[in-house]
Amino acid sequence: MSDKNKNWPLWEVFIRSRQGLGHKHVGSLHAADAEMAIGNARDVYTRRQEGVSIWVVPADKIIASAPEDSDALFDPANDKIYRHPTFYVLPDEVNHM
């Protein structure tokens, strides 16, 4: 990679496959802008036509929680059983739930 390319921003790439309903993170790449990032993502991550949609997100715009904060973030929901619909029986015809 040339010195010029090292200064390009890092982009995170998400692909929605034909089988899936949601986009999944597949990797990262450097690109000068969003248009170049989508084109490069297509070339690198969908060589076998596995995708139907591509998202690229500037890596510096992603905000993530820290693993040590998981108790404070996720434990309060554990006492709200209605948020976990595990007691519902779904018909066989319902897919992707």
C-alpha cells in the first residue's frame, strides 16, 4: 500500500447476503471516499455474488460500548420478562425469527 493510501480513512463493510435478512460485518478497508469504499467492498467481499446489499461506514463514526460496561448496560433488561418472548410458540411457517 502506498503512503498516499495509508492516509485514506478506514471503512467498515457490512454485506446482506441472499439468505439473510440483516447486514453482517465482513471486514474493513481503506478508501478515499464512500463511493470508492462501496466499489472496493464489492470487489473484495462479494466475488462470488454472495451479497445483495453493501453498507460502508467510516470506522471513526462507530461508537461501541466497552466490555466492562456490559453489566450496567444489559442487566437491567433481565428483570423484564416481557422483553424476552421465549414463552411464545411460533408456527413452523414463520422464518427468520
